[in-house]
Amino acid sequence: MSNRRVTTSDVTLLQHHLSSKALTCLHEPEGMLPYHFVIPTYDAVAGADDDDALPERSSVGHYLQMYDWDACLFAQAAHRIGIDGLPLSVVRNFLALQQSNGFIPRTVSPAQIWDSGDVCKPFLCQTLLAEMEKTGWAERSVVATLLDGLNRYLEYFQNNRRHTSGLYCWRNVLESGIDNNLALLAPQEALKDENQTAVTFPDGRLLATDLNSYLCAEFRAFSRLASSCRRHDLAQRYEQLGSDLARAIEELLWDDELGMYVNLDPVTGETVRLRCVSGLMPVLFGVASDHRSRRAMQENVLNDEHFLRPYGVASMAASEPLSHQSARGLYGRAIVCNWNGPVWVLPNVLVVRTLLRLNMRKAAVNIARRVIAVMVKSLRETGVLHENYNADTGKQLWAPKFMSWNITALELCDLVAQNQTVNIARQRQLAPGLAHQPAA
């Protein structure tokens, strides 16, 4: 499968749209959110549907609340569009809603808490660490005041989501953020509407590759935050927790035949052997060994029989029988978007970062071009970006005006632009006249 053609004007168009529209996702402090906050949908009013019987996320795909990983990943990229200090504001907002047992909700608006009972995904420490490293620890004293709250937050996972194996589970599939992930539902769940006795729904049970990967990265990030603030007891404890969790992931969740990681049912001892994006998270979050990371990339991600599609890396391998490209998930559930086939920007950015870390630059540029192509296609055909796209045709599927982690595509733009500059320089060296032709 060849690289998709992406011109300099394509890259410029996407950069401009991301940079201008992302600014409209930022909102002033209001209500329960005492610091600046962000919502995933651009050109929208935060919390406008708080009192509606049917929220806009279910009717038209507009997300008007602040979501955990959406806000964290947006905040990590916000400096690219001239917004400074947002990671600290996002983390403080979530900590402001922390309960006495350490629980922090994952979806909030100025007026109310949504998705009751779902915990904020473990991205707060990673977001804070990225900001501190970028700014040279300018806010070290502020970080020191947040450590105890962050510690209680991580202890909530340890006290409520940890299995005796040392691995962790989600409360339910929606809490994971990969709303209809069949690796958490198990393939038999496709029968649920026809035969309610076909399978026991494993909420709060499956030991999940994605959660464990996020927590491993979060433990390590917290260790570095604590160390920088001379809380060496906490730093050592969380460094050990991170190492122990990484070891458990490698020992219990790797599937050698699939060449990637899988979820584990601790009750039956069976694994959910599906090629889905959550099974790549140990690789994408730097938990897996380089050897296994390269295997997962070569055998799965860069394999067009599985994940690699014309418009990027699919959320589920095309080789899976239940892979599908509909706008929403199974069972006609209005609140469920589809991670079982379409292209989402976030996994692709994580893949590109990982390929660059593994010195697989050509493959990284290839995927970056495909994702830019599908986003530019959306802009030229509809005038807006979307949450996900058909991996084979590039058709826009759901959630118009979606920004959230789409802002991280600015990294892809930079990578492709750099590659185009290098190619032009090479052309000038080989044949000066070629330098005036459009970059591909």
C-alpha cells in the first residue's frame, strides 16, 4: 500500500484549521471548574446540554463537557497553538472534584458531573510531567502542593481496581473511553440482544491492556514528579509499582501467536484474543520491550491484512470478523461510538510517536500522510473535522466539529513538512530544476 499524496497546501490547511478552531475549545473558569477548561467540540457552548433529556453527544455527536483523556491530551498539545499553562489548569480542575477516597470523575461540566461512577483515566500525572519538563519545572512549588491529591487518586486504582495478579480492570467498557471495545465486551457479546444467556457481561473483571499501560506510565510519571519535589519515599514506591506492573503486563498479557497484547479474564483464565487497538497500548505507552514493540509494529500495525488501511491505522484489525465501519457501535446504543474498525486520530499519533522512537521514520511518515489525507478530505468535503473516519474510504462517520486529541495531528503536520523539506533539499542536490516541483 503506497503513501498517500499530501501537498504542502494540504498540510497548511490542516495546521490552520487545527490552530484556529482549537482555541474555541478553551473556556473560562465556571461553576465547579475553578480553572480554565476544555471541551472536545469546537465552536460550542460548554455544558449547554446539561439539562437536556437527550445530550448532544448522543444526538449529533457534540461533546460539551470536559472529558478525562480528551482534556489531558489536548492540554499537552496546547502550547503548539500558543496556550500556555493549560495542563496545570486541567489537572487542578479534576483534583478540585476529588472525593475523600481519591476518586475523581471522568466527565464534568461547570454545572454537574456526568457518567457517574466512572473514574478519571490515569493521565493526570503524565500531563503534569510533560508540562513541567517543557517549562523547565517553572511550577515545581505548585506541583508539590498537588502530590498528595495525585497519590490518593492513584491509590484509588490500587484499592478498587487491582486484582491479586497485580493487574487492573476497568469498571465497564464505557469507562475505558473505547466505548464498544470488543476486547472488553468479548466477541460473544454480539449475541447479547438475541440471547441474553449467551455470556456473562464481564464488567469490572477483565484485566485490560490499555488501563494497565496507562497506569504503568502514570506510576512512572508520578515517581518523577515526586522525586523532583524531594518526596523520595513516594518516588521510590511508584517507581517500584511501575516496574512491577510492567513485568505483570509482559508475563500475563502478551500473546505470542498474535504478536501483541490481549485482555485476561482472571475468573476463567482465558484471554480475549482480538486484534484491537487497546492491545497495542503496552507498545504505544513504552511499557513493552523493544523486541515485542517491533514485532507488534511489523506483524500487526504495518500489516495491511490487519491494522494498516488506506487512511491510517484502524481501531480494530480488518482481519477480525466483527470489524465494521459504521458510524456507531453495536446494539444501536445511542451513546456508543465505534472503535471496531474506523480510523481515529489519537491511536495513529501514538503509533507515529512509537515508530519514531523505534527509528522507523519512513513508516511513521507513511502513516502521518494517510491521517493528514483523511482529515484534509473531511475539511474539503464538509468544512469540519470529525471524531472518526472510514479506514478504507475516508468517509466522515461521527461527531462533527470534533477537536479533542485531533489537535495532536499538528505533530503529524510537522513530521510531513520536515520530510518534504528534506526531500526538496535532496532534489536540489541531485537536480536543481526539480526543486520547484510541488512536494508530495
